[in-house]
Amino acid sequence: MATPSTDRRIDKLIHLLVKNATVVVPGPKIASEIGVTRFKVWEWIQKLRSLGVEIRGVPATGYQLMKIPDLLTPSLVRPELGAQTIGHVMVHYFRTESTNDVALELAAEGAEHGTVVVAEEQTAGRGRLGRTWYSEKFSGIYMSVILRPPLAPAAAPVLTLLAGVAAQQAVISSTGLAVDIRWPNDLLVNGKKVCGILTEMSAELDRLHAVVLGIGMNVNHGQMPAELRTIASSLRLETNRAISRVQVLVALLRELERHYGLLLQEGSTAITERWAAASSFARGKRVRVVTAAGDMLATTAGLDPSGALRLRRDDGREESLVAGEVVEVK
Amino acid sequence: MATPSTDRRIDKLIHLLVKNATVVVPGPKIASEIGVTRFKVWEWIQKLRSLGVEIRGVPATGYQLMKIPDLLTPSLVRPELGAQTIGHVMVHYFRTESTNDVALELAAEGAEHGTVVVAEEQTAGRGRLGRTWYSEKFSGIYMSVILRPPLAPAAAPVLTLLAGVAAQQAVISSTGLAVDIRWPNDLLVNGKKVCGILTEMSAELDRLHAVVLGIGMNVNHGQMPAELRTIASSLRLETNRAISRVQVLVALLRELERHYGLLLQEGSTAITERWAAASSFARGKRVRVVTAAGDMLATTAGLDPSGALRLRRDDGREESLVAGEVVEVK
């Protein structure tokens, strides 16, 4: 693995400062509670400041946190999750190449169901169809969840719809925005993409080993790069206010847990029905279908039980789309 | 990766000795051709001898190979493959944990279609359904092939049948034995298993990244471990003669290339038809079906186009088996 995950002791330091946010915490107390030298504490304080965390230093006394930082570290996220399985184990990076790559590697090493990998920045974020995912530091949520579902590989596509519905619910509850889902799982706000999902799996041909749900969400980006501005946006740009990434991440992990439970208890139709109710793309939408074999125009006609999108072609024939993407035609 | 692959310079030494098998090759000549010291040559000769390669040392003169060794190194295998794609890149190990693990890792790093990983010994060989694969050193062929087929993940199961048919043809042409295929791809000789295949993939839900065909074949095992003796055998035990592993491996790689070409040119029915013609399990065989959901008795009734096994249950209903295994009932 190219980059080491965040030192758990830095996370302990953040936890200690957050717990004592109204007072100045003595340096020696911090050092002894974490089990490092006072110099190491000073080094880490410098590092956190360089990451934008506001910490007041009182000479010869200690440190005080001026504002709860909006970091996605386990100490700030896990207490909000209660006893749920997804996020029970969290691996945090300040920077990594791709959280999906880390998660696939951890899964190969046996990481348990529900393990979450989250990064403040990705240097080689990946999207669907071999594309890159723009991952500005401290602005987005770049996260991968390892699932070990009791499903055959052929039944796995419903998980990608599940992730889309869960992410939509999390954004709605955190921001109040109106959020559409474009098949299979892009979240759109005012027609622009704010969240993309890359689902990968490792499997035998008849047995899943692990599914990795990679979710990239644009939360606090103050502006999008020029080349993305017409097609992508962030929750902050669409609400005109700063959004707590921690709050959105917590909502997202809770919604994933809830919808995964629904899938196991009620089966895949519980997910496809929710998806169909939540997406303007489910029925009667005029779309251009982009596949490896070429483009065509069609009208959407619901989901089939596996999660494939039913399409009615202009010559009246119907078919199911399992791969590729659709673009609204206006 | 736990173990480094075989030093290419050792393979060069083997090549040099094989090329000059009738004469004594001077030590200094070997050293200068490979670009190492004479002491390093001496060390490697010791290593090869410890692996069973018979090399005569002539004091103050050089070395002579007494017998072409039956090693699966690229220098002994690749010249037999011509310009074919499968095996164009070969990575050789004297010992590794699992060639499938190495191949999956190489695939994640971008290894090209047709890359072959082969080992003389596996210390943690894996089989289907989470089982281990007994991998006695220098006796079997333990090999994994990386494929990047233009198929959707749902269409990938035909590859596992393809591997079974190719392996069957390779064993028949190398030994003359009668070889049956038990669904999906166990090779049986006189009712005992001599070859198992573990197919794994990494994929998005709608796009294959890579398929790894792992093939473990018992070739020269003088006896099988007591606990396997009633169900497994080797080509040597069934023919009562030593079998060239190199010859079987070359035949196997050629058959894989040929059948892969058939799949691309003629589609999956070219494979399922060949499989059905080559297996006594295809039709009318009374079997016990072992699945995660429990066992049942049924009669086989052909393959469906995806490679699933059609089963006729005793109550007359038909169903398709995509996962699990079947055992003949006599």
C-alpha cells in the first residue's frame, strides 16, 4: 500500500482536544494520555494547523481547540454511529491514492464486512468506466465500504442501486436539497452531479468474496474546476452554505446500514422499488443510451428485478441495460 | 507480495546449460554471459542441484547438465509457444503461497492479457469453495492465467468451462488417458480428480477488469496423501510412467489459446457444446447436488447458454445450477 493510514494517536489527540474544547489542555497531560513526548504533541499540533484545524497555543500552559474541526477521523465519526455494523471498523487517511484500491486490498487480506475506508484527499480517485474522480482535499467525502453480502455475483448489481438510494437520502436529510438519481447511481442536484459511486467486486464466478462500494461526494467545494462546472457541483454551491462533512458522512453510513438491512430482510425488490420511486429516470424519461456498442435513443420503462434499466426503443422493442450510462435528452 | 519471483538470471543459467547440454560449459563463460561473478554461478548451481537438477562439475573447467530438467521456467517453456498470446509473459516461482493471489495482484497492477504465473510449489494453494489445494513441489503444475476478455461479468462463467475443456485436451494429448469432466471443471481419470480449476475475477458490476484462471494439476505425484487417495490421483499414478510437466504445461497453454480464440470468434456456444460433448456429466447423469442451501438428487439435462448446468428434479421440475457442485450417484 502506497500510503500509511492516519496514526491512531493523532486521532486520539483530536479526540482529546474536542472533548476539552472549552478549556486549555496542558501539554504534559496530552502527552501522557496519548503516550508520546511533548515534542511529538507539538509536531502533531503543527500538522493539524497546516490542515486548517484552528488550535490556540498558550505558552507554558497548553493547547485549546478554537472550533470543532470538520475532519472525517474515526474519533469524530464513530461515536455517532452507535452499534451499527457499517463503520464499526474505520480506516482513515489524510491522503491516499484511491480509497477503493485500499479497500480492495484490505478485503483481499480478510477485512470484515462493514469496514469503511475514508480519506480527506485522493490523489488518484477513480470513477466508473475507467474515469478519474476529482478529489479536492478536505472538501469532499471519499469513502469505500467493504461488504460481504450473501449474494451471487449476478445478484450484486442491486448493491449499486442501494448505494445510490442511501446517498440520496443522506443528502436530503443533511441539506434539504431536491436530489435526483440518474441510472444507475449518480446523484444530481439541479441537473448537476454531486455524487458518484463506483462498485467493484472480487469473486469466484459463482461466489462473491467482497463488494467495495466507493462513494465520492462533492460537499464543500467552493467552486468546481472549469472543465467540470457545467456538469458537476457541490452541496455547498447548491445550498450557498457550508455543510458539515461529518454530518453528511454519518447520515450516509446510517442510510447504508438501514438499506442493507432492508435488502437482507425483504430482498432486492425492496431496493429496486425505492430506487424507482426516487429517480426521475425510472420511467418515461427520454434518454440517449451510451454503451460500448454505440449510442441510441430510447425511453425508460422501469427496472427489472436485477436492477437493469428497461428501455423502450423507438421501433417498439424493449431491452434491458445492464452496463453503460444514460443521458437525459431534452 | 510475500515471495519474489525467480531471478531471471537463474533462468538464463538454466537456458545456457540446456543449450549446451552435450558439453562442459566453462564457468567463466557462464559468468560473463549472465553478467554475474563465478561465485554467484557456483551458488546457483548448488541451488539447482538442491532442486534435483543433475549438474556435473568438472574441476577447473566448468559445468555440464546431465539431463534436461523438468522445470517450468520460461526458458524451457516459452520457446515451445511460438507467437501465441497466452504465456507471452511468464512469471515463474520456485515457491509461492498461491499463484492465483500473485496473478490477482499483478492484474490489479495492470498486467496484460495472457500473462501466466507458474510455480513449482505452492505453500497456500487455494481451491474452489474456500478449500486448500495440495501442491507438492516439483510434482504438479500450479498455474494462473490473467485474461482480459471483452465479456460482461455475467458472461464470464463460460471461461471456467473453457479452462476445463482445454485442460482435458492437454491431458489427453500428453498422456493418452481417458479424461472426464465433472461440472463445472474438475478433470477425472478413473473416477479420481487429477486437476482442479479456480476461476476468480475482479470487476465493476457491469465491467470485467480481469479474470484469473487458476489451474492445479497433479502430474508426477508418486503417491497422494492418505486422506486424498480415494478421491484424487496424478497422471503418473494413472499411466504408471513419469510424465513431462513441461510437455503438459505447453499443451495446456496451447489449448487455452486455441479455445479462447474459439470463444471470441464463435461465441460461448462453441465452448458449451464442446464441454457437453466431453463430459459424461452433461446429460442423463444421476447426481447429488451440493449447494449452500442443502443437498438434493437430480438428473443432469445439458448446459444452458451461460454455462449453468440444467437439472431435472425427481418431481419433474427443471432448474439451472450456477453455483455449487455435483457428485455422481451410482
